[in-house]
Amino acid sequence: MVAFKDLTLREGSQVPGLEISADAGRRVLDRLADLGVDCVEVSFPRAHAREEWFRHADDRGLRTAALARAVPGDVDAALAVDPDEVEVIVSTSDRQLEHALGKTRAEAREMLVENVARALDGGVHVGVTLMDAMRADHDFLPDVARAAVDAGASHVTLADTTGAGTPSCVEETVGVVADAVGHDAAVAVHTHDDMGVATANAAAGVDAGATRVDATVGGIGERAGNAPLEEVAVLLRERGDDLALALDELAPAGRAVHDALGVDIPPAKPVLGERAYRHESGMHTAAMLDDPGTYEPFDPATYGATRDLRFGTDTGRGAVRALLRDAGVDPTEDAVAAALDRIRDAAEARGNPLPEADARDLLDDQ
């Protein structure tokens, strides 16, 4: 069973220009509760406590996580908002250790272990995120993961912080750490979309043993964003994985979250976009009236979305013939030609192709 940790609010708060009001945050949490995500990483309390969101999440039955760097001040700030879980993070690549953290490998390992213990003393569950894991040394990474688990961490998240990973790299990295921690802790994967492969990378992490995926609705996050929760969920489900999600809420919840945040959904966005299930091509619609799966990878209804067949200037005779049969009209050549003219004229007058229901209504009295 693959679970999801949603980071939309925490990652969204890092998007330049995106200001999330208290009310918008509550609306997002309401939809995440409907979706049934395993956990919500609400905020980085050292910067923004957002305690009202933690309490609203509690009221909605959501498990909450607070982010903390591996320093005492961050851990104490995280404990102060009373989360269910504290996620302690530390850089693991040599590049970030030198230029971002200014620490050696040994110092970073010690910081992590000490602050895992500090968080555990606060009476919460503790997980760790190893940042820039896909560029970390494969001797050091399992060593620091094992040290965190021995200190009491219940899970280890491997973060592709810069989005530099590829599926093969992610699979190898997750596999190395999964072998190191064994059954003593769960492994999760956290991917970014800088090279357009965050969804594929998340799936590769699951292939290698990750049982939880960090994701955000619509991929909302800094730079090119994170793995889009809805895309990862559909990919995993369609290939046969069991998911801990209310799948029929996927599209409605995703669209509602974007609405709450005031973030537009690109029309061609997979799963959520308004054109994601729209077809007009004559060859496509004709076949899909007989068998929708002819030109669809999955049934939109599974994820709470609706198929959208359109009829207009690109509609062919085969599609019209199928509509006439459904309407109980003998699809003679003259009837097809007349119906095609009516559809094209109506679409031209409207300035847009007709939805399937309107096209059917137009032909019902033919």
C-alpha cells in the first residue's frame, strides 16, 4: 500500500508571490481530508507557525507534520505547534554540506542524530528527510539513514531537492537506503520537477521500496514544483499499485485546492486540466462513442472527472453516424450529411465545438 504525504501548504508557502491566507489554508486542508491523504506537512514553524492550520487539520482528522532543520531552535519551534510528527531535515550531498550547511559529513550526521533525539523527547513521532539525496555519496547516505533510524526515526525520506535525479538514479538511491534500514523504518521519496520527471521519479522510488510519496496538489511548489499528487496517484493506480487515497475525489479535490489558492490550472494539465479529457478529432470521437478506452489511458470517472467529447468543424461522418444510431435515426448518407451540416453550423454560430449532450439534443428531432 502506497501512502501520500501532502506538502501543498508548506511548499506553496515557498512559492514567490503566492500568499496563502488563513482561510485558504483551511479550505485546502478540508479538501485534503476528503482525499484521505496519510499526512499533511503543514508548515516550517521556525519561519511561519501556522498553528491555526494545525488545529484545523486536527479537527478534520488529518495527521500533521512540522518541518525542522537539524538545529535545536527549529525542533523546539516545531514541537510548539503540537504536530503528530516532526520531520527533521539535513543536507547529505557534499556540495550542499560545503556550500549550504558548512559542515562535514560527520558533523551533519551528529546534528541529525542529536535533533532526532530532541524531537523524540517532545513526545512526537519523528521522521527524517535527507536533502539532495540523489547527489549524495552512496556510502554516506545509507550510513546517515541508519544512524537516524537507530536514534529513533520512524521513516527516512529521500529528497531530490534540486530535481536533478532521473528514474534510474532514484531507484538506485532508494534501493541502497531501503537495504540499509531494512524493516526498522519506512522509506519515502520526495521529488521535484525541474527536469520534468518528478512523477516518473516518484514511481521509481516506489519500485525500489518507498512506501510513501511526498507530493503537492498540481505540483505546486518553488521553482518547477514538486511531484503532482494527482499524477503520481493515477500512474501508480493504473499500473496496479494499491493506494491509500479516496481516488474518486482526486480531480474535484485538486481543482478545489487550486481555486482556494488562486492558482490557475493549465488547460492541458494531466488529470486536472479542462482539456485533459476533451476530444474532437473525427477519428477519435467516432471510435470513443463505441469504446472510450480506444483513445484514453484510463476512465476519468475513476478519479472524479468527466469525459468531454466535442463536435464541430472537425467532426467526421463516422461520429455523426454513431450519434444518429444512438438517437434511433437510420444513418443514411443523406441523414449523415444533414446532421453533419447542423452540427457544424451550430458550432460555427457558437464559436466553439458542441459538447456531446448538445450535439445529441440537436439530432434527437432529426
